[in-house]
Amino acid sequence: MNIFNRAKSSLWRQKGKTISYGIALFILGLIMGLSILTKGAISNTKYQLWAQVPPVAHIATHPRIMEEFRDALERFDRYGYNSWDPSIIKTDLTIEQLQKIMNLPQFSFFNVDRQARLESVIYSTVTLENNFIMASDGFVVNGISTPQFTSLAENRIEIVEGRNFSTEEATSLEPLFLALVSEKLAEENNWTVGSSFEMAKVARDARDEKNFPQNLIAKEYNEFKIIGIFQANLQIDMGYSFLEKNLKRQLINRIYMPLATIDSIRSFENYYFQKYHGYSEDEKLRRNNWISNTFFHISSSNLLPQFLEEANIILYPDFIMQSFDNFNHLSTLMETMDWFAARILWGAFGGGILVITLLTILCLHDRKKEMGIYLALGEKRSKVVIQILLEALSLGMLSFIGSFFIAYLLGNLWSEEMIRQQLEIAFELSNQQIYSTQFDLLRMRPMDIEEMAKSFQIVFSPFWIVIYFTITFGSVLISVLLGSSYLLNLEPKKILM
């Protein structure tokens, strides 16, 4: 009788031990299955979440520094003294830092986007119907540093007439009085490609905003030539209607100019404001050199987590690279679940090896006469080990397939009940983060509970199925080989005497 038939006969002959061994393997497979399928669901959810985030990141002052700043303010309010040193806030990246970020494999290109304000008593902005923000004589102008600037790259706008800025125009160090304007704004003011408009750069006393327009410090007019007209993509879903209207209004009233032009407008405003208030040279430096709004474009949204991790190593301790997501609380929940699933998986793996090894040794001890006969008849110990291994693997095949399907059913039930409750808490915190900055057009819209629960589906992914059976059968293989060490000390003559 060959070892295959012997293994089959042994399983049927010792039904009680076979059932006990099978139950142990089933429980082991169930725990591992739940852990692996949960990790798969978390991975799928995180992938779908990141896929909705624009592949763009920006730099901010590190939270550690801002926390120190808040502590200093609190001490000032409480005790009346200022221990804050403004010089610890760095205002610009070093060339070395920027070069290292650009050399990261996920990096595509970057764009510096700063804003300035122009005023006019002739031209007017566009007001959306039922919008809570009224038209004004102020125009917010965006400066860009590359023809492939962020709004164009993210398909927020499309140039429908005229042309875009050339590389030379966008990167010029001298102010060029050229403009891209929105289609709606052009219609409102009867502008066409090739026409010009005159607006004023102004310096006003920001400390006396209530006294507008009498708070004027200085004014200077410039003439700007329209080189192109763009159409804004108004399909914006932020989850909040008032915010969506505000963002749409920003888009249809937007004017783009080369970055050097924006800097010249800002410099005019800062110069006269600081001169008016008599700031020292050090104070002027600290007020002017804040971090630029630099957007780093990544080749794919799902590469963002890796890019952020590597970029933050480069930027530490002064800056932090951030993406335009709004699921920080959800991400924390996912990471916590992933951590627990991993610990349970490896705990089950180690514990399973220990339990199965002990069961194997006990089974071999009960069958030592059978093993002794095989050895006495000249059977090699290696073949006896292979027989034991075949028994364990064939029993494991049935147990693990069954436990995998049960884990799938229990996992889906878990995702429908427990995960939904946890998500309600996380979503309540996440959706409270309402933004109203120029970055809003890049932020992902808030997902609802149904969308998130759907993305947390536990599925039969080939990758995770392979992982499951590799780990479960690997644990059985290791356990049987360890348990079979019992055969090394087995002496057939003493057993059969």
C-alpha cells in the first residue's frame, strides 16, 4: 500500500481524531480568513477613497510649529508676555528640498498659484442666482507659474477661445499684463480675445475694513490684454450647496495672469501698507515671505500616500506635505482596523503553528505503534513524514475551504453592522470639515455612509485568496514538520517489543 492510500485509510480509521484535528484547522482558518478578508476590504476601501482625491498636494507649516504658536498665544492671553520667536516659521523651501521632491518617482510637475486683488468701478463680477455673495468691485486674480497650471490640469477649466500662456510668459520674471478670463466674466463685461481692460492695484488699510472705501492708501492703474477665454466646469459636488455656489462663483469670475504680474500687484499693496504703518525691515520680511501656494502634481491619485510619506521625510521638521482629501477621520479608522487585523492574523499564524504542532505530536504519540511498524518494515522516516503531511494537508484543504466561505459570510455581516456604526461616527467628524479657501475646487466631495459601506465589500479577490491559502497551508506545513521531529526519537524495536 503506497503512502497516499495509507494516508486516506488512516483518516477514515481514526474518525474521532480526524474530526478533532479538522475542527482545530477550521477554527484556525476562520480566524485567518476573517483577518485577511478584512485587510482586503480595507485595502479596497482605501484604494477607492484615494482614487477620488485629486493627484495634487501642497505644503503647509508643520503642525508642531503651529501648536507651539498656539501655546505662545495662550500664554500671552493668560500671563501677558510674548515668548514667541517668529523666526522659527520658515517661509521658503530650500533648492535642495525642492530638487529632492521633484526627483521622487511619483512627481509629475508643480505650479505656484498665488492670488492678488484688483479693483474697478467700470467692470463687474458675475453673481449666480440665489447666491449669498453679491457682486463687488473687487476681482481676485490667480497667478500661475506654468502653462499646465492646476485648474487646467484638473479639467476645472477649458480654453475655448484664443490661447494659453506660453512657457516664456508663465515663467517670466518681469510682470506681463496678459490675462485669461472666464467666458461668463467676458460676457458680463463685453470682453473679447485681443481686447484690453483697465483695473487698479490698490493698497488699503486692512485694520480699517469697516471704513471701506475710505480706507484707501494708494492706487495705480494698469491695462491688461486678454489672450484667451476659458469655460469653467461647474460640475462641482462638495456635499454642501452653499459651498458649491461659492466655488462656482469663484470659477466664473476667475482671471489668470503670470505669477510675476501677481507678485508685482502684491508688492505694490504690501509696500504702501507697510510704509503707511511704519513697519521695520525685519517685520516687512516676516510679513512678505510666507510659503507660496505651490501645488505638486502626482502621476496618479493612488500614488499620493507614498508621495506624501516620502516628501514629508524631506520636509521635516519645518513643513508638511498635504493632500486635498477630507477623510482624515475615516483614514484613522481604516488604519486602526488594519492594525488590529494584522495583529490578529499573525497572532493566529503563530498560535496556530503552536496548536497544530502539539496536536501533531499527540497524534503521532497515539499512533507510535503504527509508525513503529512502518519503520520496522524498512520504510524511510521521510516517507512516514510525507504521509503525515498528506493527511494534514488533505484535511486542511476541506477545513480551510469551508472556513474561508464562513469567514466571507461573517465578514460581510460584520461590514454591514459594525462598520456602518463606526463609519457614522467618522463621517460626522469628517463632514464637519467645511472649507472655503482657494483650495476647495481641489477637494474631494464628501462620501456618504452608503457609498463607504459599499466600498467596504468583502470580495473574493484572487490576490487575497492566494494569500489566505498560502498562509494557512504554510502554517500546517511548518507545524507538521515541527511535530514530525517526534519521529526522530522513535525506536521501532522498543515499540514492538
